Amino acid sequence: MKVIILENAYEISKQAAEIFIKQINKKPGSVLGFATGASPVETYKRIIESYEKGEVSLKHITTFNLDEYADLDRENVNSYYYFMKDNLFGKTDVDFNKVNFLAGVKHEDAEAECKRYYEKIKEEGGIDIQLLGIGTNGHIGFNEPGEEFMDTPFLVKLTQSTIDSNKKYFEAVGTEMPGYALTMGVGDIMRSKKIVLIATGASKAKAIKELIEGEVTPHCPASILKLHSDVTVFLDKESASLLGDR
Ligand code: PGA
């Protein structure tokens, strides 16, 4: 794992965006895995800036997002589809026909939807670069801490820690946060050719210590990334604050 500690989120976003921009310019039809949440937002801004300057076109990329809330319409302001439209796709020349998402279906349709998504990733030849945040509990996508690593997409019951971190977005519009989500499995993430993880802020310090210095265990789902051959972790000083001397 390559660990890069930078001054702040802005510096991280410049380097993380550069990895994606270079990849797209090398292979315009790249298959890219994107993430939602606060962590990738600055990186998306840098990609949009490059697009606006004519340095990169997203027209031919195929995208897959990590996860989506269950039983939530994609036009809901808190859906992750909406988030990506708002924070990246709608501000670039992304071809929406090449945008792939787990649909926020009801529980009874989740199994078929997960299978469809797994097959679609395979059909596209796998993901060239997957962008990740990390939960304060060590989750990646919505792979919550548990007894086993999940291989393929599945319906997950969100933990209290995830609900505590994300409910503010739902409270802001007076709605309740769904208790379930559909997510890529850890296996889907690990099958990506390259992985870029971003973490900022002191609230991530414990998860980052477990990711980098702890054992590989499903109690910290991100810890499995140690077994991948091409992972770059971008940290700010706060999220790196519990790491031993490097
Ligand atoms: P955040 O979420 O970027 O909003 O902190 C990260 C995650 O939960 O994976």
C-alpha cells in the first residue's frame, strides 16, 4: 500500500484527480469506480476544473458507483445517483448511458439487482480504478464491520455508526435515513485493477490506523486492501495522526 500524507484535502484532491485524469487520457474508455460522501468531493471538483479547461473528456468512460440506499428513488436528493449527478457527472460530458448504479430497490428485488450489477461489472471487463472513502468504523462502500468479507454485491443493514455519520443529510430535508443499502462487495472492490482511498479529518484516524497497521479482519473491512497490489491511500495530517513512525 502506498501511503501519501499531505497537508490538506485540497492537496489530496489535486493528486487524486491527476491519477484519474491521466488514466482517462491514456484510455478514454476507462471503467472507473466512483464513491460518494464528503471525501471525494474535492477530487471531483478538480476533475471538473480540468474538464472545463479542456484537459480531459469523460465522454467515453464507463462508471460504476459503490453503493446506493435501498428503497430510495434515484431522483431523491439524498440518493447517491443524485449526488454523482450533482457533484460530477452533470458538470462534465459524462455519457449517462454509461453510468452504472445499483438501483435503490426494495428488499425483495435486491438479490436480482445485485446479480445484475455483478454481471455488468464483469461484462465491462472490470474496474480500472476504484475511488474509495472509509467509514469511521472502517467500512468501504457499505461493507460494514462483521464476521466475514462479502464477495459480490449484496443488501446490507447499516450499522448505527454509519447511520450516525450520515443521518444529517436526511434530517436536513426532513426525511428519515434508510436503514439498508445495496453495496458492491469487498470482492468487487478488490477485483479493481487499481484503488485510490481518501481519508481526511481526525474522525478517520482510528480506522486509518487499523487499515494500515492492523491485521486483515472483516471487523475492519478496509483492512483487506493490504492484500491488493496497487492501492494508494491519501491522508491529511489529522487522519494520519495515530500512525506510528513511518
Ligand atoms: P465520508 O464517508 O467521505 O462522508 O466521510 C466515507 C464513507 O463512509 O465511506
